[in-house]
Amino acid sequence: MPRRYMKILDEAAGHERPALRPSDPCVRSKAAKKPVQSVQMTYIVNDNCIKCKYMDCVEVCPVDCFYEGENMLVIHPDECIDCGVCEPECPVEAIKPDTEPGVEKWLGVNAEFAKMWPNITAKKTPPADAKQWEGVANKFEEQFSPNPGTGD
């Protein structure tokens, strides 16, 4: 006998049959019983930006999460929405997702200096000698400046 008829007969007889399963599939699923973890990803700027500072990325960022130092830019990790539009804009490949191996140091550098440096929302002219600094190794150890840039 179909369930709908059994329910009608039970109700008529004054019996309440326990539901075999909840009607909401989300309640039935095992996933509903597991806590939801929030995973926030961000992008970082690494030492490829030091002394190059092309700023093409700044123009495309929809949330203005770039901050300007004297000789590089950083991304504020709490403001970045992980859209990824900035990454392909960087001609020196200085922008990477924080999920790549070995970027933990850069996540810290970006977070620290984004709090101290001014926000930048418009592209400026890169340094005159930017091409000379492309691909140079150890720029963070030898060339990084903690001084702020001028911002907007």
C-alpha cells in the first residue's frame, strides 16, 4: 500500500506514525552534521615586485586592496576577495595565490606592510630602471625598503 494511503488510515485511526526520514534532504545528509569550515584565500605580492613596481595590477583590482611601499606593492589579505584578476596583469609574475608552496613568508610580509603603507588605487609610472631589476635574485634581502610609498 502506498505511504500516502497509510498516512490517511493512521490519521483516521488516531495513530501517529513516525516519519521514516525527514523530508528535507539537507537534514538527512551526513554533511549537515559536520561543522562548516571557512576557507579564505588571498593573493600575495612577492619579491619579483621589488624595484619593478609596474602597478598594472592596481588598475584592475575591484576592491582596492593594494598598498604602496617605497619600492614594491603588497596586498592586504583581509581585503582581497580572491578574484584573481590581478595575477595575469603583473608582467614580472610577482602576484601568486597563497595556496602555492613557499608563499607563507610573503603572506606575512603583505599582511604586515599593508597595515603601515598607504592604499593605492591608480596606476602610476613604474621606476625608470624597472627593466633592469626584472629577474634579479635576493631582492628582498638586498633591496627591500620598509618605507611607505606615496599612495594616491
